[in-house]
Amino acid sequence: MLNKKLYDEKLKRMTDVTRGIIPDRVPICGLLETYALAYADSTVEEANSSIYSHIKAYGKIYDDIYFDCAFMPHMSHALNLSWGLGSDVFFVSDDGVTVQHREFCPMTDDDYESLTRDPVAFILDEFIPRKYARYDSDNKEQHKAFISSLRPFVEFALTMMGGYTYFYKVLDIPVVVGGSAEMPADMLFDYLRGFKPTITDIRRRPDDVEAAINSLLDYCVDLMRMTHLMMGTTSAGVPWAAKNLINGVIRRKNYEFKDFPWIFNPCHMPPFLNQKQFDRFYWPTYKKMVEYLSRNGGHMMTFCEGDWGENINHFDELPDNSVTFIGPIERILQIKEIATNNSVMGGMPQAMLRDSTKHDCIEFAKYVLDDLAPGGGYVFSTDKVLIAPSDAEAENLAAVNEFVHTYGKY
């Protein structure tokens, strides 16, 4: 590590926020995805062809611009693995950097009974062969597909471990994402059934949808534990990983989460639900997952995408210091007033960093800090993850972060 003292200072700012302690200054998190590749004059193709190039490209912006922590040290999706199994869900835009996805959710309305009866069996035996073309074949071809998937899987795992190590040991940058949590309702909405069918089914067959969502809870908790094990080991250490592999995965009990890095949770379904639907289909399993995570030492990082309306009023029911909510300034101001026992992150409009002058960006950053920083419980970041090359002017981003690092001192 080049500067352990600097790393520890940055890490403490983040953990202070989630422990209800006012840090020495407002921490700055880089919500950067493939935008980092564009900043380094790299592309998805180049990053996917070399683990070293991938990690170095992602790290360049953190080397040049001040941040207290990073969102991810690499691309979040195993693209080569997905493409190798015959899926075209993910695709790269003409700019060579922006990764997009198209919806392909091959679960039908006749599958609810199978899903509810045994979610794991349904996903492995029925859903995956429909999702990935190379698994929709006889046993011999499925075996070939599995063997061919090992190399891209190992490469992605090595990129993950290498990225976390590089940021930790070379750049002195903590990485905030240490696992992923897909809420049961979002699992149905995003991956299994899809947007329009799920919303339609809520109206036409609500009991089936509710039963399916409840049945997915244990599966989603298992995924959360597994991703935390994979992504949290670099900072938590091998003894922690070995203990959790034995106790939490094999014996399925006594899993111990770390309160940093956090579990990333993108919530997509709530903006499309009225309050009655939210109370029935979304909130019960969301609350259970947050309570489970908090009870076992972890911390949730929930991205409140879209307009949640009155549904955010539930947030005061959650355990103390259990969630950091991310969003635009108007939403996290509301959340901070309601969920006084938890923390918020975001506030800086991505569109302003793209379109406005440096002076206007700094003035708005001052407004954000003046409103959100008092009392602690706040992490400064953009209100959206930066993906496309045009999502922000790098000069604006650098100027704003420099200002916040100076002005945001408690």
C-alpha cells in the first residue's frame, strides 16, 4: 500500500457515516461504471481482452481526481461469460464504452407454480436453458457449454479480485460495493418475468405473484451472501472468508457480514407500484432482507431509482444505521427527514456535470453540502452512476470534488 494512513482516513469517513458518527469531512464516492473506461481512452473490447488493462483503465480516474471511495473497480457484468453462453441481453453501444441491456425474461404465466414450489430448481432446470441458448440442448451440448464457460468465469473472478486489490493496495481507495442484493420482487421484475408481465400479473393474479415473491426470499439472501463472500474477501481477509464459507454457505448458518464494503441494491420496481401494491408486494421482503443483513453485521446501499412517492415513508421502520439511500437531492432530502436513523448519498446532478459550467457546478455542490451535510449521515456523489462517455465533463467532476473535499470539513 502506498499510503495506509490515507486509506484508513478515507475508510473511516465511510464507516463513520454508517455508524452514526460525524466524520472529519464529507466523504466523496465515485459512482462510476464504464465512464471510467472512456476517461482512460479505453473501450469495453480492450478491457475484456486483458485483465491488467481492464483494472488499470478503471483506476486512472481515481488516480487523477480526488475520491474517498470507488463504486466498483471493474465492469459489473461478466460480459464474456454471458455472450459465450449465447445470450445477447448485454450489448455495447457504438461509442465502444456504454453497456446497455435489452429485456429478455422467458418466464411465462404458467411457471408461477414451479417457481413458488422450488425457486432454485425452476431457475436451474427451466429458466437458465431458456435464457442462455447454449444450455437449451441435450446433455452433451450442455456439458460443452459448461466447460467453455469456465475460462470467462475465472477471468471475471480474477478481474474482480485484482481490481479490489489494486484499488486497495496501489490507489489507496476503498471500494464501497462488497456484494449485491436483488430484492425478491425485483428478481421477478428484472430477470424472471419482466416489466410489463409482472405489472400485469399483479393486477390479474396477485396471489400467485405474492407467493412467488415470498418464495424467492431465501434464494435472494443466498445470492447476497455469496456475492459478499466473493467481493468482500480482499478487505475482510482470508480467515473471514474461510469462516463464512464453512459456516454461512456450507452449514448455512451464522454468516457474518462486514459493515464495509456495503451490499449494493438497485431498486427498480417501487416507482411502478401504488402504495397498496408496494405494501403488499415489495416492502415485506425488502424489510426482511435489510433486517437480516443488519442483524448479521452488514450494511445495505439502496439506489432509489425513479419516484417512490409516499412509499419512502416506510424507511423509518428500518434498523438504525442499516441502509444508505442513494438518489437525487430532492429525494434524499426527504429521506433524511424521514429515516433519521440512517444515511443518504448522492445529490449532485449528473446532468449538471455534463451541461453546466464549472462555476455553476461548484455553486450547486455548495448548496448540496449546506442542505445535506449538517449532522453527518451523508456521502457526496452524483445522483446517477456515470456510464456513457458524455455523462459528465471530467473537468467539472474534478473541480466539484476538489471543492467538496475542502468545503466539506466538519
